[in-house]
Amino acid sequence: MPRDKVCLACGGEGLLMDDEEWKYTCKICGGSGWMSQDGSVYDREVADVDEMNRILD
């Protein structure tokens, strides 16, 4: 994968991790791990969260 196409949010893994070490799908690239640096955000919908404010996938 070209370095300029790697998602800056997840570093190309497709997953993000919160401070409690819960992993969830990257909302920027949609879990693919790559994103054009001049493209638009994959999913602009508000994330579904539980009462502890953890993202539900």
C-alpha cells in the first residue's frame, strides 16, 4: 500500500482503540486502512455509543 494512501487516523490497520483498549472500526476509512489524503471522510454519521460513551460496532 502506498504510504500516501494510508489512513492517518488508524495508521493502516482499519481499527482504532480507545483508552480502555476497546477496538472498533475506523470511522475515517471505514475499516479498509487506506484513504486518499485529499478525499472525504468515509462515514459522517454520529457514532452509536453506550452509556459509558463507548462506540458500538
